[in-house]
Amino acid sequence: KAGVTQTPRYLIKTRGQQVTLSCSPISGHRSVSWYQQTPGQGLQFLFEYFSETQRNKGNFPGRFSGRQFSNSRSEMNVSTLELGDSALYLCASSLALATTGLVYEQYFGPGTRLTVT
Amino acid sequence: GNSVTQMEGPVTLSEEAFLTINCTYTATGYPSLFWYVQYPGEGLQLLLKATKADDKGSNKGFEATYRKETTSFHLEKGSVQVSDSAVYFCALNLNAGGTSYGKLTFGQGTILTVHP
């Protein structure tokens, strides 16, 4: 079974621009979560999508947004980029239980390395 | 809120040495606990997990036991190899209301270097 894929793997943007990152979960996984990893702040939760609905959100400004499509693929968007947005953005997918939507282990993609100049 | 505290690193060991990386947590309910490993330039790989008290997770020679009384989930390996050099993250999954939705709270990570 193919793992979680993320595109692009590397991205360089300029301050003020916007960026869209893409994530394809493991086949059959309906929950997709996004995380930001930086040397200073470590791994921080951005948001989670399940059945095309955001059901969890971390403490990030509104410039960070996301969505999930009917095939469970997800995108995240960052508008008006700032230097501090430079980070590794990780996507993770989970096999949420059909009856309850509960999630246990998450499987991560390789990440998208975003550099803002 | 929920939090995870890992022992400060980096940890440097010789091959075949015994490894312990301490992890303690604070949570308002009964979380699921995980250890993830990250190799240079890669994403996180799930190493092992435990979903209830006294569960022992194990994989590739690594073990960790979910101790509710001490709120701990320490990672151990009896004999490390050079290939175990990586960053190790302890994490928990528990949202407000006690539902295990897809939000992991991570520790700060521990860098492990193993020398031949």
C-alpha cells in the first residue's frame, strides 16, 4: 500500500506571497492532519480534516487554512507569507473508525520544506 | 492543556549500549501514547504505541510501557545500533472532551547519536 505523499517536496517563496501544499493520504484513510515543524517550536498541530470537515484546529492565525476533498486528499494554504512561516510542513493520515470517527495512530508523509525569503 | 516532556538531549551512545529516553505526560483524560522516529530529511515514522494503562508497545527491539501511575512512557532498547541514530519524539493523542481525534501533542524530541 502506498504511503502518504506530499507535493511539492521543496518550495521557495517570497514574503507576501501565498502557497498551497498538497497531501494524498493512505488509501482508505479518512482523517488527515497537518503539522508545522520548526527548530524553535518543534512539532505543532495545525488542523485536522475528517470527511471533508475541519474538526480540530491548532493555535495558528487565519492565514493558515485547509480543506479536504471527497477522495480524502487534502490541501493547506498559507496566505501573505512571513519569514517565520519557513518550516517543514507534515501531513499525516489515519484510519478513523467508521462508527465513531476516533483516530489512533497517524502515518506521516515526507513533508514539504517551505522556505520564505 | 495536554503536554509531553522528554528528557533533554542530545544522547550519545556507543553501539550495543542500553538506551533509555524518558517521556512524561500531562493529560486531562486517558491518552493514547506513541513514539515516533525521524531520520534526517524524512517525515516521522511510527515506532510503537500503547492505548491504555500497562500496555507495552514494542517494535524493532524498542519497548515502552504505558504507566498511568507515573504518567510516563519511557523508550528503551537493550542494544542500540549505529542505524538507530535519529530524532525520537514522544506524543499523545487526546482532545478536550476525551475523544481521540487526529491531534497529536509532541514532546520536543531527543537526538540520539550512536557511535561504532
